[in-house]
Amino acid sequence: MRYLALLAVFVLIVVPNCSSEKSDSATRVRIVFKHGKISGDPEEFRLLLRHFERRNPGIAVRDETLPASTDEQHQFYVTNLEGGRADFDVFSMDVIWVPEFSRAGWLMDLSDMLPQEERLDFFPGPIRAVTFDNRIYAIPWYIDAGLLFYRKDILAKYGFKPPEKWDNLVSVSRALMSRDPGLYGFIWQGKQYEGLVCNALEFIWSNNGDIIDGDRLVINSGENIYALRFMRDLIYRYRVSPSLVTTATEEPCRHIFGKGKAVFMRNWPYAWNLFNAEDSPVKGKVGVTVLPSFKKGRSSSTLGGWQLGIYRHTKHPGEARKLIKFLISPESQKALSLAAGYNPVRKSLYRDRDLITKQPFLPGLFRVFMKARPRPVTPYYMMISQVLQPEFSAAITGIRSPAAALTSAQKQIGHILEAGHER
């Protein structure tokens, strides 16, 4: 069905003369597109690229898949770009890499590819994430953001609604756990890795805290201390989160929730399709909503997703731009969503009837993506994250008090930013 849906979409976008004789292969310009593993059947993504070639018979695209690990992908790019050995033209980037790569001089300025009118069709978070020194250095490709998954059947059975505040999530979890001792209340990603930073920022932001405010470092604040203490209390005081969350990443959480063993879960949108698969124990029983907030704050989700950039020294900038323009077109965005379940970066597609029919939860993601916030947009983010990960981990496991962890983080990150400004 996915293959047929993809073909149906492209009947509309293949140009009338695409059946004409192709350019001789010797005269075609070849561009190399590096990217991470594509969800779903990779053949359907290759079909998308073949349609691009049919529309542009003078261009051939060779797509090359990198390891699934984002850390390995980042290391690959840094090694090759820094050494001037890049053998690719277009490449996909995690949302947190763009400032680092643009400051290093590895990315082409693509501001002209998104005129203001078209820019308004993109979610605001991804646009902020790809903007550095008021210029756009990558084009958003697809979007992710943190969500609250919940067992709508269990909540309905006992007369509860999805919680809008964190303290309400605690009270509902405790009430339901008392009725079924085999249930966990709330599971989330607490292992010492980038996912922990994403989770912690959602608690921090929803309590009106932050890491960097303009040019000011504001890590060691009362709002942030309260948020980290609450994360720890979920495990050791309220006992609605099991201690296993301190070593959990996305997939273990998904498996626990997918087996019907938890009421609430924080995760990314990819889990929805898996929960609604024919063989899923929770098929038809799962709801999604925005993450809760603290009493004086508002719901916040960490922005995820991938962006498309062009190597600054590519020999084929025009052809590379054509490929990106094709991949971010409404038609391609729709096709990729139907084929692989990727969430489009264009707001207008969240009103598309075909997509809503196939993915009925999509309109509910709209307000989540509108609120999604990028992690600190700075070329030093990767170093900042390497500081935050162990400090946040120490705080939620009780190795350090939240205040001590944040004091240490403030000092270390202050040195990073000072050194960066002196360069």
C-alpha cells in the first residue's frame, strides 16, 4: 500500500515530457547525497530519487547511507569536512549540528532558497535551528518533537483525563498504580546521553527555566534546580517512574509501553505507528498529547528532526540546490510521509486529507510542533551537551544535588563559551 501511495503522489509531479530520451550517461552530472538510515523500505526512498532524475535528466543522484548512530554520523562529517576530503554534495544533519558546521565554514548559505513567503509555511522551531548569524545554512527536511503518550483506555476506565500539569501526572499515575500494581506510571529517557538532555530541557522549559538566555548563561537558576529535583523525585519520592529510567533510551521505553506495562511515556512520534501495528498489544488504546508543565510554566517539547545542507565547496551547487528543492517540495514531503511516516516540516500538509486519512494523529501533532523548541542554537552545542549529560545524570540519580550539578555545569559551560568568543 505504501508503494502504491508513493506512486500515486508522483503521478502529479512528474513533468509531461519525462518519457523523452534521457541525456547520455556520460554527460550527466553526478551528485552524492549522504544521509542516515531511512525508515521503512529504502526502495521507496530510492524511487523518490529516481523521480527527481526523471524530472532532471541531466542529473544523477547517488545516495549513500551512513551508520544509524547520530554520534557516528557526526564524527564522519567532522572528520571528512575538517580534512577537506568530503566526497559528497548534499547531506542530512541533525538539528543540533547546523550552527557548528556553519561556523566552521562547511555549509553553503541557502537563505535565498527560502524566501519569506515560503518560510512562513515551515514550523518556527526548525527555521530557528538552521539560522546562524541571521543566515539560513540548511533547509528543514522533517521534524520531531517530544510527546506524551498515554493509555486512553485506562484513563477512560477510571474517569481521568490526560494531565496538563506535572503534579497531576503524578497523582493520576499513583492512583492507577494502586489499582494495578503491575503498571508503571511514567517512563522516560534518563540514560546519560543526548536523550537525557532532551528530556531535562522539557522539564526545565516547562518551569520557565533555560540554559542560555540571549548572551547570558542561566543554567544555575531556581527554576532549573526545581525541575531537576522533580525529575529525581519521580523515581525516588513519588515512585511513579521506575529506577530503570536512569538507564533507558527511546527503544526500551517504547517496548515497555508497547507491552502495556506503563500508563504514560515521553517519546518521539515514530512510536505511534508501531503502537498501532496489527500485532501490537496496545493497538487502538494509545493517545498522544503535549507534555505537561509546572503550575506557572507552559508545555514545551524539545525539537528533533533532520535538515539538508550543501557542502560549501561542492563542484555542483546548482544541481545540489535542485535536489534539496525537490526533497522539501510539498509533493515530496507528502510522499515521504506516506512512505516512511516522516513528519513534514510544512504546516500546510497538516491539513492534507490524504495524509490525515492515512495518519489520523497528524493534526494532533501540529500544536506540538508549533511549540517545539530547539536546543541552544550555538556552534558549541556539542561541547555543552557533553557537560550537561553527566551533570543531569548525577542530579537525577542522586549522586549530586541538583544545585551542585547545575553549579558545576554553569562553570564548565562558561569556560567553553569564553574560549569560543576569544577565537
